[in-house]
Amino acid sequence: MADKKDTIPAPLTDEQRRKVLLGMAAAPALMVPGVSFGNAQFPTAKVNTTKLAVTDTEVIVGQLHSATGTMAISETGSIQAEQLAIDQINAMGGILGRKIKVIKEDGASDWPTFAEKSKKLLVNDKVACVFGCWTSASRKAVLPVFEKENGLLYYPTFYEGLEQSKNVIYTGQEATQQIIWGLDWASKEKKAKTYFLVGSDYIWPRTSMKIARKHIESVGKLGKVVGEEYYPLGHTNFNSLINKIKVAKPDCIFAAVVGGSNVAFYKQLKAAGITGAKQFLLTLSVTEDEMLGVGGENFAGFYSSMKYFQSLDNPNNKAFVEAFKKAYGPKSVIGDVTQAGYLGPWLWKAAVEKAGSFDVDKVVAASPGIELKTAPEGYVKLHENHHLWSKARIAQGQPDGTFKVVAESAELIEPNPFPKGYQ
């Protein structure tokens, strides 16, 4: 729970929110008082002492996501949201008088490719920062490169925690804000005592389920795990898993299946008669983005644990959704990671302006304590551990592919990437 210094400040007016999120003018919430943004006050030699790709008129950043492969279904939204934020910032005049230029690279759902492309962006292109990655496998692949080259990565995905790097700003939830809070809700509100854990076979699902098992059986003492299964990324045949679930008859299916595999998983569950009307299922990895492929009719009645849903009813989000759909079409949707991706450029902008420099060390030093009163999820603040104070939420899938929020934490949850008892 936030202490007094983290109390949510007075909200902006609707007009101020609209000006920020629609890129019409500069909004007070994202600016630093007393700073002039003309290049006369911020000459290149002063704001760029480490040979980054910064000129008198532009600053170059990188974008590194999977535009192709099995993870494209999840990462496309991040690409769009980050670009939207950058376009809006440029429409406001840029950062320190400089427009942002983006170099886009495709990680292609392949972890070695992510590592290779990150090195290109940092060493060859000398980008000021990178907005990118989705899976923990891709983040782990690029992390040594960012730490060796002293780059700065804004990482948008909810993840397992157990990590903190000077070179990464984590804009998604960590385990205490998503996994543990979600399981506690399942136990209290749905009276779940037996759990079947299902995940894709890589670090995030496996570590997440390790944390989940510990919370269920020992730390939280919620009940018992009656099954645990993992499948390769891109896997599409879940018939044997479904048979095991039918035999185990769990109170809760707790799922962390990612990417395109979600489409086959939920369609096959429905075909086997396992629907939201009969079975409680809570997932960590289906957002509005995945729902496009899964289909509302296949997910209806199941639940997702996230911090953001497109249906959130607040002025910040209404303006954000309007701007997103104006940019990408009326049928476009916004998921949790998409929104967290949108926060990255705004957090970077605020840190650069606070530091008066694009130098990575100075931007990192200026980052703790930065708050975004205009965040679509409501309000966030950057902790000294490089994670965000955020609320936790549970929403139920609807037949039309939307989500209905059914639970929300009373306060912002302090990020704790290294919770005791779970390592």
C-alpha cells in the first residue's frame, strides 16, 4: 500500500488528458516545471556526452519486438502503442527540442535473433533507448547485451519477477501484483482449493508456476496443485492435456499459455465441453490482443489477471482508446501489454527532461519517483527498483471478445520483484 508520499495526486481535467493523449498540446502532468525545451538551453554537446544517436534536431530510439512468428499475435499491439506514444510526443515538440526517430527491428519470435538485433541497435545504431521484447526468454536473451553496452530497455510485459537491472525499466506487473494477487482472489471469491497449472515451455510460465505452486501449497496455503503441464511455443494439440484436466477435475485451471497457442488451447477446451459456464479458469496471458485470435465465444466466462483492460472506465483510458482507434482503425483492440508499452516512451520522456540529458546513466538516475497521472490504467509511479506501482485487476471474458472487470485492488500495489519465500 502506498504511503503518504505515494498518495495519488489530484486528477487532471478531462481537457488536459485529451490534450496529452491525443497529441494536441503539452500537458502539465508530463512536463518538468521550470525547464525550457529549446536547443539553446540543451545543446547536443551537453545532452549527449556518450556518443548516442542524438543530433540538434532528432534523437534515435530502437523498437525490438516480434513482428513475425508465433509471438506476433501478442507483440503487434506493443509496436503500435509505442509508436502512438512517440507520434504524440513528436506532435508536442519532441524531447529537449528534438523529434524522436525510430529504428524498428524484428525479433521474429526467436531469442538469438533478439540478442543479435539488440546488439545492432546499441552498438551500430547507438540508439538512446529501446522499447521492446515480450517474452521473458527474449528479455533474458538481450539483458547481457544491454548491461554490457550500457543500453536502456523499456520492457512492457507482465513477468515472473526475480530480476532487477539498472538497464531495464519494467512497465508491466511482476508476480506479487499479478500471480499472487490473482490466486488470492481465486481462493477467496471462487473458493478454489485444487489447481491445475498449464503453461508454455519457457522461463516465464515455468517460473510463474513455480511461484504459483509455492503460494498455493506453502506460503499462501490455498490448497493443492493436482496437475502441472508445459508445452512448446506454437504447440496446437492440447487433447491429451484436456483429458488430464477432465480426470483431475480441478477447481481452477491456472493458465500461462502464450502467443498463437492460445487459439488452439481455448478452441479445443470448448470443443471438449470445458467452458466458462462449467469450469473456473484464470489465466495470466490472454488480453484483448490474444482474444482476436481466440474468439470471445471460446473464452467467454473465463478470467484474466492483468492490471489493464480496454474497458476500464476512466477519462485517461477513454482518450487513449480514442487515439489508438483513430490511428489503427475502429476494430483495433488494446491489451494489457499494449498499454504498458504505451507507458514506455512517456516514462522515458519524463526522465530525459528531468535529467536534462539523453545519457543513459543520467536518465536512469532521474527515473525513480517519476509518475504518470495520464496513464490509461489510471496512475502509475516508478519505484526505485525500476518497476511500477500499479493496481491489480481481474476481468471476465465476454462473448463479444471484451472483458468485464470484476475485481480491483483497493490501492496501488508496491512492486516487489524478490518476494520472500518464493525464490
